[in-house]
Amino acid sequence: RNVKDSTLEQHCRHVAVITRDIGTILLSNLSPLHVRQMMDKWEKRGMGRRQQQIGRNVLSAALRDALKMEFIHRNVARLVDPPKYVKTERRTWTPTEARHYLNSIREHRLYGLFLIFFQYGLRRGEATGLRWKDIDFEQNLIRVRQQVYAVGSTFKIGELKTPQSRRDLALTQHLKEVLMKEYERRGQPDGEELLYLSVRGNHLDGRSLLQFFQKSAWEADLKPITLHEIRHTVATMLKDKGVPPKEAQAILGHSSIITTLEIYTHVSGEDKRKAIESLSDYYK
């Protein structure tokens, strides 16, 4: 009752894996050794480290409930160390690369959507969940109020990820012109209709959108990045423009300033080169 249906669906998948491996063991007999052996099986099956972490956390949450109900007197999952997981370094584009990409798809019907991605760093579900009534052409605002998200193989429209995700963003003149043209091309659609739709008139499928993005990036002779890495690209651009972290947090909709600062404190190879060269000036 306390999580989104997409989170519940993900946890149910992990519960199915857990019960397959230790479901026959009585709760009162469950030991740290059983949990460790289960995770060893996951490793041998090729389960990713991050998924192993989530699986262990799901089991731990269930055992925490069992503790509250006094079915058990210790949480054995907490006694087993989680597997080490190292985040892959996020790839980003330079402003020149981003501009080159947008110019390469300028005549495509999804140009406006990708302009939104690269201008505001919206999450995929936030961008694809925008409705025409969320675009205030008079006040020049974009109001982020809902998202499209996946539950298994189906897609739903629902609340945003966090309260901080609910935000108003300035509508720039260029984007305003692009969206007004799209509004007229679509025959002035109802305010509840999504801003951009698939060729069949449905909401955009995340997988198809990613495929289009990566294919068009390849055709533009650009290195591949994911849709989420566009968000990271925008955050890096904000940092390079000298935008304060608190303002960047409000634009990106991060729930915690720590998330924003992780990006802001990331040092690129170019930054390190400049820092080292500045030190070398002392010895000239």
C-alpha cells in the first residue's frame, strides 16, 4: 500500500526468485547461511550485482515485517553483506554535440520532445507524460504534473516520482514556437491529450523512443548515450554555466540536493587537465 504499482511489480519479481531458492525453508529455521547460498546461486546464474542488491533488500524488508509481527527475532538478511556494486560512469554530450543532434532531427515530428529533453533534463516519463494543458502559452510556463510509467508490459499514467518532481519551468521562445506549430498541426487537440504521441496515436513507448534516439544519434555520428544520460548532460551543462546547485535541483526535480551535488562535484577529464595546467604555471 505504500509503494507505486510499478515498484510492487518489480518487488513481486524478486519475491518469485527468492521463494524459488529458499521458499521451502521454515521462517523460524532461516539462517544467514541460507541467504548467502541463495545469493551465490544468483551470482552463478549471472544475475547483475544491482539486481542482487535489490533482491536482498526485498527479502530484508519482508523479514523486517516478520520481526514486527514477532514471527522471528532477528533479520538474517541484514547479517549477510550485500554484493559490491560499482555504478557505471555516466556518459554525457557536450553542448556542441547536443546542438548537432537537435539540428540533425529538426524536421522530425519528435524534434520538440527532444528539445524538451535537452533543455530541461526531464525524466523520460515526465516528458512523455506532458499534456497540452500543461503548456501555458500565456504565462510561458511548462507545468510538470504527471508521468508515464511501465508496469510489466503495460504503461500507465500516474503521479510523479517525488513531490519535488512537481515543478513549473520557464517556456523559452524557441520551444514555444515549436510547440505552437505542433499544436496547429495536430488540429488544436484537447488539453488532456498528450503532447507527443506514437504514429498510432498512443502514448510513446519508452523502448521505441530509446531506439529512435540511439539510431538517430548514430546517423548523426555521435557517441551513444541513453535517454537518462540526456538528463545528466543537462545537469553538467547547468554546472558549467555556473547555475547554483539549489536552482539546478529545482529545475531537474531532484528530491535531494545530494543527488544534484553528486553531479556538480563530478570532475571531467577536461576539468582535471585545466587544474593540473594551472598548477604547472607555478613552475614556469
